[in-house]
Amino acid sequence: MNKKGEWNMNTEKIKSRENNQLTRLNKTKAKGNYKGYFFVLLCLIAIVNILDEVTSNLTVTVQSSFVTEFFVNNPFMGKFYTFQEGLALHSTVGVFTYVLGLITPFYKALADKWGRKPLFVLSTLGMAMGLLVIHLSTSYIMFLVGFAIISFFMGHDIQIIYILEEAPHKHRAKIYSFLKSFGILGVILIPTLRDMLMGDDATRWREIFLVPAVLGFIAVLLVILFAKDTKVFISERIAYLSRPFEERQAEKELQKQQKQAQRNQSGVFNGIKYIFSNKDTKMLIISHIIFDSAMPAIALYFESSMHKVGMSTSDITKALFMVPVVYATITFLSGFVADKLGRKVTVTGFSTTCVIGYSLFVAGILLGWNPYLIGAFAGLYQGSYWIGRDYMNVMMTEKVPTDIRASVVGGEGLLVIIGLVVGYALAVVGMLFFPIWWVCLAISVVAVSVAAVMFTLKVKETKGVNLDEIE
């Protein structure tokens, strides 16, 4: 078959696939939502948020246990390591699992073509599978496989797009913060499982991965049965697919020839082009990259810091009970702040409490304060950091058109990996020479402060924007 024949065959396949999608979307739109759908959707998002938050935090909260098992008590590659050497080695090896993060944005961009629901299902299933693999792991290599799976699927942000596209714009931040805080409060499942299944025996760390894995599989089934695509996506996609295929192809070709930004087409590279084509989104992403260089220091080593200063497994569990309580409380309040005072005030204010909270956490573990108080400060600095980061994400989605929103989110996720890698490198090298808590405090204070100042001075507010009216 010649090239023209192959092209025609591929074109017919694409047309057939798009016609099938158009038919399905028209049926979905005509059918409408069942009574109480929005409430059911919020419940589903809340369940998946709990799974997402638990998955994101679970390996971190047993970090000292598996580092001790795989590197300190047993030889790895023929060598025994000190705890901080083992932790540095795990962090170095763990960076390679984040190479999968380079693929994640392209995966997320599929939501602009396939729809929000398919990605919602796949990402939830992926987190559940990763947790199950870690539960069954018998070696560090198998542990890494599970770790890589959850690293790819957690933080997929599809449920955030659901909230932003389905919620009334006047209450968008409040609904978002409520669901986010509910998910964070669900992290209390981790210390509960530690208390029930580990007690003071750190070697039983694998057992706490099974319950959230089962929760994930149940959530997948519920999403398949009860969730639908967002009204915004359905309307935009129908409008796009209703145009003649040849017209759309000619438009693409013209844009390619003229080297214009393809703002009305999906794809992660077009999302990146869009970000840098606008001064406002460009300054937002630069601030975000710097902010994300603090992420490893903020999120990954607090449990190991408590272990290294001599806190017992049971005292660490006590501290972990307070983390989601404080985190969820300030997250819930952040929605009212964001809707009342704006997204910028939210990011700047919580960046400040992040720096204060981390300083008090380090003082607490060094001076032997009450473990519940130490946990409260850990919840304050972690919650403040993620609130600031989340509203940077929210502001990016509120600055871009619907038809490339998932692509821009994907592009944003790809770009911030730059900051993440830099933060990892600084933490790994630093912990070989200095106590881990001093290394993390220095990295987080500098990165968060610089990013917050740049963000405050250079990025415009998005409070009250109507997503349907963004051109």
C-alpha cells in the first residue's frame, strides 16, 4: 500500500473514532445528570482525595523503617550503610522513579481528548496497584517497582479539574478546599494503621499498605458506575468534533506553517508554549518551579528527622496523628481566604506560615517537646506548603482556556520537575555532610521565600474568573 493509501486509512480510523466519541458525548449531554449527581460526584472526589493523600504520604511515614531494613540491617549491593547514607542512597535511587514524571504530563493531556473520566479511573486504579505491590514486596527492587507506580499515578490532578469545571465559580475555592481538607483528614488513617498494626515494632511497616489498596479498588468501581465527564469538557469537545474533520486539519496545517501557538489544540508541548507565550503565566511557572525545589525537603524527610533525633516509633505515631488534623483545618480555612481575599494572598500568607512552622518543628524535635506539639508544627508547615502550591496550580487552571486546560496542567507538571530534581540533589548531597533537619530547613526557607516574593510581585490575581469565558 502506498503512503497516500496509508494516510487515507489512518484518516478514516481517526474519523471513525471521533464520530464514535461525538455520538457518545451527545447522548451523555442529552441524557443529563441524574438527581443528586453533584453530591455523588463530590463524595467520589472526596474518596479519591483520601486515597491520593494517603498514597502520597504513606511511604514517607514509614521511611525510617524500610531504610533501616533495606540498608542498615541488611547489606545492599554487598555493603551495610549508616542510616543517613542509606537514606541518601534511597533518595538518589528514588529520583530515577521520578523519570516517569516526564511521561505523566503527556498522560494527563489525554484528558483533553479522551475525557476526564477515563483518566480518573486509570489514575485511581494505578495508585491502588502501586500500594498493593509495596504491601507484597519482598525486596528493595520490588518496593521500588511499587514506589514507581504510585509516583506516576498519584497527584494526577484530574479530580481537581472536575472540581474546577463543575463547581460554581463563586464558590469554587471553598468547595475545593473542603474536599481537599476532607482528603487530608483521611490521612489520619496512616497513624491509625501504624498504631493498630505496627505498635512499637517498626519491622511490620508493610502491613499498613493493604487497607488503602483495597479502598482504591473500591473507589475505581464507584467512579466507573457513578461518575460522568464534566459538562464543560462535553460541551467544548462536542463543539470541536462537530466541525468538519478537513476544516480542522487545514487549520492545524495553517497554524503549523505559520508557526503560531496552537492554542485550540490539545497536547502537552502546546500547553508549555501557551504558558511561555504569556508574561503572567510565565512568571507563575517560574515561581512554581522555585517553590517546587522545596518539595523534597518539605514532604519527604520529617519522619526520618524524628527517628534520627531519637524519637520512638510510638512517639512518631503520636506526632503523625496531629499532622492531618492541623493540615486539614488550615486547608479548609484556606478556601474562604482564597474566595474572600484572593488566591495571591492565600499563596503568600501560607508561604509565610510554612517557614514559621518548619522552624518550630525543628526546634521541637531538637528540644524534646511533646510529640503531639511536634506533629502540630509538622502539619502547619506541610499544610501551608501544599496550600500555597495547590493555589499556584489553581491559578494556572484559571488563566487558560478549557480546550487546553489539561494540557497546560500537564505541561506545568513537566516543568516543575526541574525544581523537584534540584531540590532532590541539594537534599541528597547535604545529608551526607549535615544532619537532615538542618539541610531541609535551609532548602525550604530559601526556596519558599524566594518563590513567594517573585509570585507576589509578578503574578496577577484570578479570583472570580469564569472559566467558560477564557479566550
